[in-house]
Amino acid sequence: MKAHIKNIVLFKNIDEETIKKIETFTTEYKIPKDNIVFYEGDEPKFLYLLVKGVIKLYKTSSSHKEIVLKYFHDNELIGEVANFEGIPYPATAKAYSDVEILKIDFDKLKDIIFSNPNMAFNIQTSLIKKIKNLENIISTNLVLDSRERVAKYIYNHVDDFFETKNIEIAEVLGVSPETLSRILKFFKDNNIINVKTRYINKEALIEYF
């Protein structure tokens, strides 16, 4: 458990004694695929760390359509903005695969945060990244067309693009899997991406968004 806790960006450069204290109010859970981690509107009593697997974060529209905000992967925090803002979860988190998570009692964690400057700085850094991610989602979906969205996504996710399933990318970008396939074929045909060699021409992608 200690190794997983140390992997959290919030606990970077935190001393061993503090890590041991956090371990005392942290529990490990396994959640089967398609089960809910937390619902939109739930009170954020725990800080969730995804240890293994994939979790989908989404909102439900008035017409009961899922609007995917993000897919989380190993060693990512889930929904921590709600914890630090003291608001209900603004979206639902669902196990996209079988997952393993750590649940950290947030009330007990707050006592440590307030007395640890390093952790307070790490929290600020994490929240800024989340805000930037949200701004990127909004601007991408409102301003860009389908091809532009895909090009910008690939440009911003060079490190993990080839490891991410197409269905995940399609849902995040709000396009159909068929549309995504057509666009990816266009980029392949124009030698902008190459799946076999894992090549991405970032400069060429900029022309499309």
C-alpha cells in the first residue's frame, strides 16, 4: 500500500512518518467491471486513488445520454476537486474494467494537509491540472469539428495515444467510433501517424486544429 500512496502526486516529497499515518486510514478495495465507484451528487467522504484498471467519469444529460469527461488509469486520483472544494461529486465514476482502488478518509487527511506545506503545494498543482483539463474539454467540444478534435487529442496525448482504446477516445471527444476510424485512416494515409512504428508527426497535426 505504501508504494501506491507514494505514487500519488499529492504525496510527492512527503516524509515516511507522514506516509505511515496516511496508511492507517487508507483501505484497499476491488471493484468489478461496470460497478459504480461513486454517483454524481454523492458526498465526497473519501479520496480515491485508482491503483489498477480504468475508471470512466461521466455526467448524464436530461435525455439520459452519458457525456464522458475522462478515463482514469493507474495511479490517478478520482474526483479530488470535490473533496477540496467541499461540494458533492459533479459526475459519476464507473469501473470501465475490473479495478483496484485505495480509499483515503478525507477528514483525517485534512488534518495532515493543513500542517504540511509540501502537501498543500502538491494539492494546488494537482487542482490546476484538473482545471486545465476541464477547460480543454470545453474548448475542444464547443469550438472544433471532429477532425480538429481528433488532431488536437493526438497532439496532446502523444505518450499514451497508442495505448488508449479507440472507444475511449471516441467517447471523450464526443464522436462516433466510425467517425474516429475514418479520421484516423485519413491521418494514416497522409503519413501523419503510423500505428506499427508508433510514429506521430506533431507538426503536421497542428495544421488541423
